[in-house]
Amino acid sequence: MYDPLARSDIVKRKVCLGGRDAEERLYFRFRGGRWYGGVSSGDVIGCNLSCKFCWAWRFRDRYDWGKFYTPLSSYAKLRKIAEKNGYDKVRLTGGEPTLCRDHLISLIELARKDGYMFIVETNGILLGQDKMYSRELAGFNNALVRISFKGVNRDEFAMLTGAFPIGFDLQLSAVKNLLESGLEPCRNVVPAAMISFSNDADIAKFAIELSDIDEKLSECIDWEVVIMYPHVRALLRKYGLRPRRYINP
């Protein structure tokens, strides 16, 4: 098993260069897509987790495949895709966007100036560790932070990621930190949870746990299931995992 916080520090050194407004980030590609009703996406390389169901596993840890972009250069690509397709949302996805903090904050600010919603798809590990990071995100009215839980309890988190169970506690702390910083549940903070490997009783307990943080959260949980792309099926086979629930693409 591994410590996701220690891994964060290791991966940061590989995918983040510089700092402040000019911090560069390692990207794999830029693309449009149907998610969220249409969104311009930058797929980033590097994550502090190694999920055994990850759809992005082929490029997630391939530090030799990517190219570094400044906030301005990556945002120019995101905006071009958004303008071409009439999208009002942009995001980073694939790897963990919060690893390069200054780069992410600069992107959200650029998106705000142009009137785009910025979707922060994150496992929340670093937001759970650092309240100041959550407060910084709370300063943006165009940010929607989607915390993607890896399973619905500590044991599932450890089983699905191979990381220490404390990572699940940090995910819950991320939700608390964001709400305490002033972001609104369901409007700016949306919990998501991988339930392909969960039983109904544990799913219900998880919903109650979120309700204990804020009763509104249980109304907007984004229940995730594995999409059985061929490369995802191969990864699941490697780890001997059989999802209870899944979608065929």
C-alpha cells in the first residue's frame, strides 16, 4: 500500500514546473465531449492514486508521453474547443488536477473572465489535507468541485486504489472543507462515488454519512459505475475485479 499524500509530492515534481501564474502542467491531449451537456477538456498526466478501474490508466502515469503547457497556452486550447462547439464549461480530467495548484487556480481565473464554468474533477485528497486550498477555490463563483469518491467506505477505497484507507477520510474532509469555506452543496460541491463494487447497504450508509455533513448532499450524489471500455476491462481482469454494476459503451 502507499500514502497518497507522499505520492502527491513525488508526482508533483514530475508534472508541475515553475509556479505562480506561469506554473506549467503536463498534458496528454485536449478534446471536446458530451459530459456535463458538453465540455472542453484537458486530459492531464499524473495522479496521486492508482485506481484499479481507471479509464485513463494508459496515459495517467506516462510522463514521457505528454507536453508541458502554461495556464495561458492550455486555456487557449480549452477556449478554442469551447467556442467551436458552443460549450459553456471547461475542465481538467484524466489525472489529478489539484496537483499543480497554481496552474489550476490560474485556469479557473481565466475561465471566470470569459464566463465559463470550470469543473474541478478531483479525488479531493489535497483539498482534504489543506483547508487553505479549499478556501482558495471557494473564491471563485464559476468553480464546480466534483469530489470523486473511490468506493463508499474506507475498505473499498483501499481495495480499489491500493492506498492507505486514510485517503477516504481525506475525501470526506475535502467536502467538509469546501462547504466550510463557503461553497454551496450541489451548486458548487458535488459528491460522486464509484459504486460498481459496492453493496446496497454500504451505499445507503455512505449517503447517510454525506447527509451528516450537509443534508442537501444526498440529493446530488453522482453515482458512478464502470464503463466497460476494452482497456478498462483489461485492467479489471488484471486485478481480478468483477463489477456488480457497469455500462457497456
